[in-house]
Amino acid sequence: MKQPSLDVLMSKVDSKYTLVKVVAKRARMIMEEAKHEDLAKGVKPVSISLEEISHSDINYECTPEESI
């Protein structure tokens, strides 16, 4: 599986930090499912989540943090 370009990924999110958070969270979800068809082919969960983000299969919502 070819990795999507950083330019494409950055057009889907607002910052690199957000990209890392979204990718990590989705990769954890894929590992918990443990029945994802690409895992049987040896594709890593992070690669799958990057591909899903580049194809806009994942939506995320940024919520503002409460100030203390």
C-alpha cells in the first residue's frame, strides 16, 4: 500500500498535531477490531488510517478545550 502524500493529508486536517492524533486514534480502533481485512495482508494499522484520511473516509471534530 502506497503512503498518501503529506500535502494531501494536510488538506484534510488543520495541523500536523491534529493529523497525528486522528491517525493514532483510528489505528487503535483498527487494532481493537482485529478483523480488518487489510490486517490479514500484513498492512499496518497506521497505514490503513492514513489511507482512510486521505480518501476522506474519516471525519473528526475539533472541540475547544475548557480553560481553567
